[in-house]
Amino acid sequence: MKLQIVGWPHPILTVGISLLIYMNFFTHHYLPDLRWVLMLLLLIVFIRTFVSFEVLGKKYRMPMVLSFFLIGFFIWIAENISTFLGAWRYPDQDQAWRIVHIGKISSWFLLVVISVIIVGQLKRVKSTDQEISDKDNS
């Protein structure tokens, strides 16, 4: 698919938003839930970031935030299939199966963001280490 991310934001922004998202997963039980504010912030931080990919020889481009949402949405679909088939149940599904609350898409969305940022930052560090190693070997 020749997947490539174009226009990755500065590490301070990506790591910062990841930390805020991670903190919100815990603090929303005691403080106001900031997931919608965080999503707006994500849109601002990643507005110039795109995923480019190739399918059957044709190149496509998708906004990174849309890819975060789509991945979160499909995880939510898989979660519904899994609970329907009995892999696990949530408390409200004890008596009968019910669709997983649609609000869980936002949780999956934010978890995907953290995961992609971690991988993106690790790739950045690895490529920097490789450049340093290449210079040392020259």
C-alpha cells in the first residue's frame, strides 16, 4: 500500500496532546471530561497531516484525523461483533445484548491517537539514531 504520513506535527505538540489524552482517561472520573476539547485540539494540531497510500497503482490521500476516526469506528464495530458473539459482556448487556454505546467511538479514537503518536515518535527517534550512526560510520 506504500503507506506514508506527510506533515507530521512537531514532537512537542504530539507528545503534549498524547499526555493530555492519557491524563483525561483517568481524570474524567473526577474532573470534567475533556475529550471533545481534546478532539478539537487534535484537529488543530493535525490539520496539515495526511496519510498517503496506494491501492491498485493509484495514489490516495486522507486527512490523518479522519484515519484516526475510521480506525476507532471499525474497532467499535469489532467490539459490537465480539460482545454479540459472547467474547465478553458489559454490565448493561447482562440480560440481553445491546449495541455498545456510540460514545465509545470517541474513546477508541483517542486511544488510536495515542498509539499512532507513540509509533510515530519512536520511528522519528529511530531514524535520528540511524542518521547519527551513519555519520559516525562515515
